[in-house]
Amino acid sequence: MNTLSRLFLLCFFGLALLLISGCGNKPQDPKIVTTDVVNLLLPEDVPFADIPFVELKGHTDQVVSAAFLPGETKIVTGSWDGTARLWDAKTGEELSKITGLAGYHTEFSPDGTKIATRDAVPDAKDRRDSGIARVWETESGKELHSLPKSDYHCGFFPDGKKIITRDYTQDIQKAGIVRVLDAETGRELYTLPGWPSRDPFSPDGKKIFTSTEGTRIFDTETGKELYTVQGWVNYGTFSPDGQTIVTEVDESRRIFGFTLSAKTSIRIWEAESGKLLHTLPGGFIRTSPGFSPDGKKIVTRDAKSARPIAGGVAGKNSSVLRIWDTDTGKELQKLEGHPGLVDHVYFSPDGKKLVVSYIGTDFTQIWDVESGEKLWSIEGFPNFSQDGKEFLVVMRRSVPGVIQVWNTESKKALYALPGSLLRFFNDKKKLVTTNEDNSVRIWDLSAMPNNEVPPPEPAEPPISLLDLPPVIDEDLIAFREQILAEERAKELALIEEEQNTVPLVEEPDALITLHPQDRIWITPDRKNVLMIGRVILREGFLELLACRVGTKEHESILAVRVEPQLIHAALLAANARQGKPMQTSPVFTPASGDRIDITLRWKDESGTQHESPAQDWVWDMSASPEDTKKSMTTHWVFSGSRMIQDDEGNDHYLANETGELFGLSNFIGSILDVPIRSSDDNTRLQFGCLTERIPPSDTLVTILLTPNDQK
């Protein structure tokens, strides 16, 4: 390639980068991702609780669900090993076993006497779009009936007498159908148009809603439509008291299918009549409204609240949350100063505290609802007990398999428990955990001795772990600085290794470098985009093939130290045509765009070079069980990531916020996505690691992206 051609290509790349960078905003260049632990005082020496537990042994694969039967003397568990087992909750004895559950979804009736499962379909074109739901009797293990044409959502009505399934077969894919069946006989009672949310019922079970062009409310007894309101619903939106319904309305400005400015509003409706009560600015948090337990308050995010997150940690406000009175529509609190883009929120059972988690981080903040003040920060996600005084924290990835029990008043960790959290029955103070050997333990937290530190005197100011204490602990400061220095040294060593790595191509010197710092290239013939990634995960479930360094490394095989918007611009320079990210409303539409083939090259310890299509590293769990793992067969498309706006109206590339590069679950922020329905719900993930095919951790991999029509 001559000098003039190189100059032309670099000019084209620069223009493409400018177009997707949003008003010319300078992209962040966080080469070193570290976590400031100044204000996160997390005790490592919390003693393990010496309390009795009941152990359940028998499952041969991961346990994913659990439910107590009436009386709490029996418990039923569901596992990826294809079985559901009934146990004596007091002795741990296995009472019965249901085998042949070929599905990945298991749900129990409210009283635990029935089990609904959904089979996987190996030969389905879209493995989430068709299948068979089955209903079983828990005590006997007898299959009661099968329900054909059922989507992966298959659940019970609140009274347990009816079952709801979603039908996504090809003849109705554009409209969607909800089927309601008798739980005892399997007889179809009626059908409803549209899609339900995960929790589509009113608290009294008398109403159900579905979404099509709007939100339609039906009588659950007769299936008769009561009324329709404006707005799209993805998750449950009846208030806890059942008095109101909340929807999110898209008010974005678009031209030729492209979003010029994103805007949403929240509508509060009277549940009985469908009358509009209030219109609030902003939107749901991650498509889920955050109600207080009494339904009198709701949390929303500002429609334009987003700032770039450097490796998952932001130094400036990344979200603005507002707490509203649902009766009056009056704003009660404005919560600012978040360390990242808000992911999920929920109220404590007493409604006095608000828990906020953030995208790309393990950090969680606790806010005081009445004053709007930040109380403290932890790493991990808490589950409150019913009285709100104790809660559980699933600890950070650096301490896997350990749960800590904290007191919310004294802000002290009381005890630690081994295992991973499966379910916390906060009304019963029963905790169910799983272990690496697939056993299950039942803990009775009411038996835990009281060893808490007394709370501070009322006259003292509230303790805040977000501020340094007035008395500086020099040893703690030195220890913290040592940890940060070690983290920085490790990160610098990784960066240096990556900078010195030569891409595995025949003529690496001929590659065109597209950025002075980020390691991203394009071949002279403009047929391939190349970058260097590092193996970071070899076991477990997956939501991404690759993520940006410091973001979703717990659910991605590869981490890449390249600005996401540079990858997007490089694909444009390689003549790839961008499509659109997937959308869920008014109907599910898969991601579109040019097919992009991903090839992985690496060297083993002996220096032998290997090459593999990326699909060979990914196990399609819906198509094959663990003993006959099959690699995924679908490809990726160049959907491109969406643009979002910050408080000042500046556009930002969403993948820069989330770190989502090459998706396996559907994300609107992914640069490349799979053109099928693939859930990001942890209980419904479709893909996992093919460990035996993935090279050792920290192996450097050359990633080649090839637009399919360029091959």
C-alpha cells in the first residue's frame, strides 16, 4: 500500500471515529485500571459462624433453584444435572427425585407442590423460541402434563392454580401470545396478545398485564381485557400495594430509524381504572422500576444521566436518581454522586434504605431514603432480612465462596459463611447456599449468636465509609498504598507484555496501526481488524466472548485493552456495514448488521501456534448437556453500540460505559451481538465455557475480525 493510500485510510478512520465519538468528545484513555480502596473498609478476618446447618448431597451439577414446601419441613431443589430433588429440611435426607428435566428453567409453585420446567430444543433454529414446558408433582415426581410451544418463561399464578407460558413460534412471532393453562389438568383456559414481564401479576393475582404497542391489563379469571395504557413494560410494574401501574414511555427523537436524542418518561396509572395520575421525567433503572415496599415511593433515573466509566469506575457522577411520591407525583429526593452508571436499585424491607449497584463494578452503595445521604459502601450485593437489621453480602470475586452477615445499624460484619448464595428466605431467616461439590446447605440465621458491635451513640454523626475517618490510621494508609502500588505494578507488567506482543499474522510490519496507544490494526487489504486480547476466564457461564479490560471480566473469556469506539471505527474502515442493536419493544427484534467472523490465534508454552474460530471456545448449553458439550453454531453481526447522552447533552458511545465488546447474551451496548434471542438473566444463560479448548489463563490471543463478505 502506497503512502497516499495509507493517508486516505487513516483519514477515513479518523472521520469514522469522530462520527461515533459523539460531538467530538475526547475519549478517555484509562490504561491502568485500579480500584481505590480508601473508603472500602472490608474486614477479611470476620470469623466463620459456628452455627448448625443441614447439608443436602446428591446433585451432580450446579443447583440453580430452591423452594420450601408448606410447613418448612421439606425443601425442593432444581439443578443443571436435569433433576429436581425433594429433601427433608431438618435431616437432609433425600425423599424423592425427578429425573429427565432436560431444561434450563425450573420454577416452583408458590406452595412448592408442583414444578414447572422448560425443555431445551437442540434442533430449534432459535433455541429460545420454541420448546415444551412440563409440570411435575413434587412429592411423587410424576409428570402431570406437558405444554407444547412454550417459551423459556413458564411460571405459576400467585395462587398456584394457573400456569402462564409465552409462545414465540414462527407464525405469531410478530405479535406474541401468552397462554394461560390450568395447573392441575394442563388445559388451555385462554390466550392473551403480547408479552408478559417476569412478574406480570397484581399483588392480589386478579390482574395481569402484557405489552404490545402499549400495556394491556386483563382480568385473570376470565381473560377479558380491562383497559390499555401507554408505555412499554419489560418487568413487573404493579406497585406492591396494587393501587398503581407504572410504565415507561419512549419519547426519543428519531429520523430514518436513527435515534437523534434518547428520552423517556414514567407514567403512573390508577390500577383499577387505568386513569393517568402522574407523568415523571426520566426512566426505569435497567428496565425495572424501584418501588418502596409500601408502594408509596418510586426511584427513577434521569433520561440523560450517563458519563464514561474508566474500567468500570467513574470519578464523577454517572447517574442521577430521583425518589418520587407515587400519590402526589412530588419529587422527594435527588441522589447524586454515584461511582458509576447505575445498574439496579431496591429498597430495604422497612423502606428506610436504598441499595444501588453499578454497571461494571462489584460496588454497592446504601443510601438513606429520608435524608438522601449516602450511608456507606460495600463490595458485593446485599440481601436484607425482613426486619432490615441484618443482611447478607455475597463477597467480591477476590474472596469467592464466602458470604458475610452484616448488621445494618452498627455497620459491622458479624460472621462469615462458606458457600455461594442460592436463595435467602428473608421472612424465615433461612439461607440456602451451594458449594463447589454441588451440595446445598440450609442455615438458620435465627440460631446465630449475637456478637455485634453496639451502634454509635445517637449524638455522634453517622458513620460513612465514603469519607476518611477524622483520625488517620497511618498503618492502614501505608497498607492501602502498598496494595495500590502492587496492583499498579501488576497492571503495568501486563500492559508492557501486551505492548511487546506481535500480532500473529504473516507480515505484522505491514499492518496499519490505527491508534498511537491502543493496540488495534487493520490489514493493508482492509479485510481484517486485529487486536490483542488476554484469556481471563476458562470456566463458568458467559454473557460475552470479550469485554474491555476492567469491566465484565467475570463473564467474558477475553479482555481487550482497546477503546470500544476504536473497534467500531476500525470495522467501518474495513468496509463492514453497521446494522442495529437488538430491541425488545414493541416486539423482540434480533441484532442486525454484516456478519463478522472472529478468528483466534495463540501460541502454547512450546511456541506452537494455534488457530480456532471463536465459536469453538463457547459451549451452547441449550443444545447439549455437560457430558456432550457442543460448541455454539451462531455467528456475530456488526450491530454497533448505541449512543447515550449525559446531563449536558453530550453524546457518548454506550460500549465505552459498559465494556461490552462481543456479546453472547443480547446487550444494546455490544459492538458485535448474536442475531438470536439470548437472555442475560443469570438463570437463563445460553452459553458457557468449553474449558478444554480454551488456552491457559493470561494467554495472549490475536483476535481477527473479518466482515464475512470480505473473505
